[in-house]
Amino acid sequence: MSTRPRKIAPKRGRPKGATSFNAEVALAFGAVVRALRLDSGLSQESFAHVADIERSHMSRIERGASQPTLYAIMRIATALGIEGSTLLRKTERELRKAASGE
């Protein structure tokens, strides 16, 4: 009988009890994504298809109800034709604007 430890597959998603969701950041990111998507003339459904993200998840991202993973952020940026860093810089600007009350 082997005494080797069994490999356990990693679990997806946040660990139970994790509190990494930040509504302010999620709302800012969603607003930026929505504005850029509308500027590009894409419907939410076609944009989600190009980004390879479920339409319902894209809706939650745009509404600020979901905080995407880094991988999803990169897919969104690619679908928008911009770099991930540009998308995050725009989100930071949106956060500063919200904080200053503009």
C-alpha cells in the first residue's frame, strides 16, 4: 500500500468567508467597462461573446455586482482592444472622480 499523499485539485473562486469584494471598486470598474463597450458600439451580448464571458456575468460586472478575476479583466481589455493596464488606469480615474464628488 502506498503512503504517498493524494493530490487535491484546487477549488475555484474565493475561499469561504473571504471578504475581498469592494463595492466601490466594482462599481467604478463596471462603469468604465460599460462606457468603453458603448463607445465601441457593441451590445452587451456580443461583447460578452467576444470576451468569452457569460452574458449574465458581464451584466453583473457592468452593474458592479461582481468583481472580476484578473483573467477576466485581461479578457475584457483584449475584447475592448486595449491593454489591461489602460483599463485599470481608467478605473482608478473613475474612483478618484467618485471620491471627489464629480
